[in-house]
Amino acid sequence: MNASAKNKQDEFYTQLSLIESELKHYKGHFKGKTVFCNCDDPFESNFFKYFAINFNSLGLKKLIATCYATSPIVYTQLDLFGTETVIGKEEIEKKPYKVEITEVTDENQDGRTDLADVEYLLRNRKNALTLLEGDGDFRSAECVELLKQSDIVVTNPPFSLFRDYMAQLMEYGKEFLIIGNLNAVKYKEILPLFMTDKVWLGNNAGHYWFMVPDSYEEKKTDFKIDETGQKWRRMGNICWYTNLDIEKRHEDMTLFREYSPSAYPKYDNYDAIEVSYTADIPCDYYGTMGVPITFMTRHNPEQFSIVGVLNSGSGNEYDYAKAILKGKQLYTRILICRKQGQV
């Protein structure tokens, strides 16, 4: 993912199954709300599909989706503006657009609401589908105005712009559920948000497959082409960043290891003990501990405090040192403390 960010290969399209498995934990948050998917070509994005199909069951007030001008898949599946003027005409500049849905009804009377009904509503202008004047970038004036109108933002933002994207959500005080790399936790712009309980991780995390444009280079590992010719990349350490409350973040970890100086040595250069695996956090130690970054998927702010990170030792005021143990530099460690009174 870091290489993808450096190469500006930001087009990773999320499978509907991954969205469904996470969103099922948040359904109570959406009733009467306006949802904004601001990095999503509406008819290519599974985020848009999920909310359009579930518009009524979630009780949404409104769904907004926008795409940007340089998206490699704009107009490649559904002909939203007419074949003669857009599809197959390379000389026609790709133009970004927005979709605003305020109702989804069973237009074809097949007993359910699905994307066929949404397409019908769009084509018949019962819901607004309009071209944007700018480039559709989430930082553009048009998209910021749409952001201001929204209640909850749900999307897979560009990997290379994750810091900027999170900063915008914080600036405008929006609720959100977005996909990111677990390693972003250690960023100097992101870690303080966890320390102050403004952001936490969602329910699911792991290695997942994402659809990528045909222009992306083939890889020897974590890459495949399916029977239709579609390219796929598997990305590791994928997780969900959110400020929507969920049951998981209030669940205490069961701790059963007992502390001993020999089992939990201190770092060479920082006064904290090394805990190599989250499952090995001792039940009887209340000092500072260094734990793997995967701890964040289990973090309960009522059980532990996050006090900083051992990463480069120079990245920010909360990055205190490199994690060095017996002369060997370890991977990033999150510094935590048990809260007093926790058993």
C-alpha cells in the first residue's frame, strides 16, 4: 500500500461483501441522515451500491456520491449521458458528476428496490444527476459544500491522501467510516486523534482483495486476473477508521499473563516493557508497555490509555524513540498503559 501511495496508484475498488460485513454493525447510525460518498463514481462504487440498495432499510434522508475527472473508470459501464456523446468517444473529456438520491422506489415493480430502480430514477430525473463544474476532487469547493450538507461520510479515500482526507473530516466535524491502512495509526497527524478518543478502528481488519484498473501493472504476489479479465490486488493491514460508536470498542481484552522482568524486558532506550504480542499483555502491570500496532484493532479506551509511539524517534512530539531491544530495532510499537482500577 505504501508503494501504491508513492506511485499515486490510488484506484482500489472495494468489494461489496467487505462493505456489507462492516456496515452491518452501524445500521442504527444512519436513520434520517445524509450520507456522502465523496471518492466514488456512483455507478462503479460498491459504497454507492450498498447505500442505494439499502436506502429505505437504513432510513436515509439523502445519499450523495461524487467522482473526479481523472478516474479511469468514469463512464465505462453505464451510459449515463448518452452513447453518442460520451461512451466510446476518446476525444470527449471525462467529466465528473454528482448523484443526489432522496428516494428509492420499486419502479419496475419486481417486489424489491435495487440498482435497476436507482438507474430508472436517475434517468427520469426523480433524483438529481448533474455534472460538476470542477474536477470532483474531495478538496474542491463544490465537494466541500456537499460535505457541509452531509452527516456521515463513508468511502475508500485515496491512499496517498489519507492525511489530508482525515484532516478535512476533522475540520468539518463529520461522522465517518473510511477504509485505510493500519500503519496510518502511527502518523503524526493521526495518532493524537486516537489518543484523544476522537477516532478509533472499526470491527474488521485484515488482508483483502480490491479491484484495480486495467492500467495497473501486474505483480508477482498479491495479484490476480479473474475469468473476465478484471485485475485484482490484495492489500494487507486494511482496517476501518471511524468515530461512530460500536460495541467492539467497549469490550475488554481478557488478560491472563503475569508480569516478570525476564518475560517482559525493557527497551534499551526507553522506559517501557516490550510486549511482542497483544495477547501477551500482562494482567498485573500498570506501567508503560510497547505493543504491536495490531493492538489498535482491540483497543478499548476504558481499559487502556495510549501514551505515544516508538517509531522513528523524531516524527512528532508523541514519537519518543525507536523501539530497540537488546541492540535490535523492532517494528513500530504503540505505547500504552492500563487504566487504574481495571482488573
